[in-house]
Amino acid sequence: MTSEHFKLGLNKAKLGLHVEAIEEFEKAAWEDPDNFEIQYNLGTAFLTLGGFDQAIISFSNALKINPDNSDALGNRAVAYLAIGDDKKSEEDKIAAIKMGAPPEGINTILEFVREKRKQANAFKQN
């Protein structure tokens, strides 16, 4: 049975209303904390808004439920890289690729995040 809060969260996310989506996904997670889809979508919403620490927590929760999900691993790799934890990012990337994530796709996204991080660091130094 899919929670009403989860359905509302998905609809809000589709509309680009990520803050409202997070609120609904969090309510759904309280009702059903062991639901992979809820934890995964919560992580994705946090990742979209730049809430990298929260995204890592949500993706980690999702991976406790379904440890073989390459999408959750790949997204957590992105979040780890965004906060500067290159080692954990690389570990998740390797595991995601072993599970079937397309190497070109994950490497492209990670390179984009690296570039954004460099730009942010250069901006801080000026």
C-alpha cells in the first residue's frame, strides 16, 4: 500500500516543488521507515536542493533496505563528492558500476560536481 504522503511527495517533486516534496516524503517515512522508494525519493529531493548531508542519510537508509540498488549508490556518490568526501564517493561509484550503473553516466555527473566544487572553491578564495 502506497502512502498518501508518498503520492503527494511524488506529485510535488514532478512539479519542481522539492521543499514541499521533502515534507511529504518525511511524513511518509515516519509512517513506513523501511520503504526503499520513500527513502530513495527523499534522498533525491534533498540532493536536488543541495542538502547533501541529508541526501546521504536518506540514500544510506535506502541502501540498508536494498543494498544492491545502483541508483542509490550512484546518487550517494554524488552527494559524498559534493561535500568533499572523495574516498566514499569513489567507493560508491565503483560499487554502483559493478551493479550495472553506466560508467559514462556516473562519471559525467561526478565530473560536473567536481567542476562545480572547483568553481565554488575559487570563488571563496577571491
